[in-house]
Amino acid sequence: GAGVSQSPSNKVTEKGKDVELRCDPISGHTALYWYRQSLGQGLEFLIYFQGNSAPDKSGLPSDRFSAERTGGSVSTLTIQRTQQEDSAVYLCASSLDVYEQYFGPGTRLTVT
Amino acid sequence: QKEVEQNSGPLSVPEGAIASLNCTYSDRGSQSFFWYRQYSGKSPELIMFIYSNGDKEDGRFTAQLNKASQYVSLLIRDSQPSDSATYLCAVFSGNTGKLIFGQGTTLQVKP
């Protein structure tokens, strides 16, 4: 069946601009996660959703980052006033329970 | 101390050998343990999970869990060059409700 999809696959933006990253989870998966992975680094947890609510926002690096999920499905991660340190691969994962997470292909964000 | 620790490697093994990847974790409340494989430039792919002490085998892969020692490992038998990747250990903590990832171990299987 269809896996987790993310768009865009690549995004180049100028410092100070806002960006929106989209995630479409596997159909029926109630939990959705956002991670960030910088070059050569592990996965940094950002936020997770159970349904449309976000019980844990503790990983968001600053108030420039926000995320929402609508209809228990699609999620959008928004980064306002992007900075060069925001450059990374942003990964989305979904799961039926909270355990086995399946990842999308990621969005590579480059801030120039 | 990091919550989930892995040796970054690279771990280099010859083709056909057994590769042993290790992971330790700090939260004794951890309940579930996962191994992900990540090829360069790709996203992580779930390959094994284990919940109970002991061994769990799936094809050439065996996951081993020792909760008393807070240690989980992944053995890859008959290693192939296509197994060359970074292997991420992830631990689900009941205390935080989060899946915590280690930094990953890079495995190189040489023909």
C-alpha cells in the first residue's frame, strides 16, 4: 500500500522567508511524528500528533516552528523567518500505535 | 549520559561475516526497542523490533535484548555489501512517551 509521503522533496529558501513542509501519513495511522536530521547526525524529535492534537511539542527548537494536523491525516510543519541553522532533512513518520513508526522520504531544506 | 548510545563506527566486516551492532539505553522504564536501517541519502527503514528479553530472529537478522543490563543488539549473519548502511537504535520510553533514537552505527561490508 501507499507509504508516508512528504512534499516538497527539496526546498531552497532565502534566510528570513517562511516555509511549509507537508506530510501525508499512511492511511489509518493515528500517530504522526516530525523529526529533523542534520548532516551526519541522528534524528532530533520535533513534535508528535495523536489524532489532531499534539501532546508533546517539547522538541520544537523555537517559537519560529509550528505544526498542525487536520482531519487526523495531513500535517504541515511551518518554519517562520528561516535561519541557516534550520537547514536539514525534515522527516515525517506515522504509526498505527505509538511504537512502530514508518518514515517518509523527507524534505531537504536548504536556507541560503 | 545520552539516553540512547551507539558507537558511531564505522564498523567494517568482510562479506559473509557476522556484524554485531550494539546499543545501550539509560531509561529503565523503556518498553520497546527498534532497529532502523538508513542508507545514505534515504530515510530510516524499520527492520526489527523487540519487546521481551532474549533473542528475536528474522531471516539474517537477530535482535537481542537484555533489560537488566539495558542493552540491545542487532546481529546480521552472512553480511552482504548491500547491508552497508547506518543502523539506528530506537527506544520507546514509557516515561516520556517518545521514541528516542541513537546517533547510529555505520556498517561497511567489504566484498
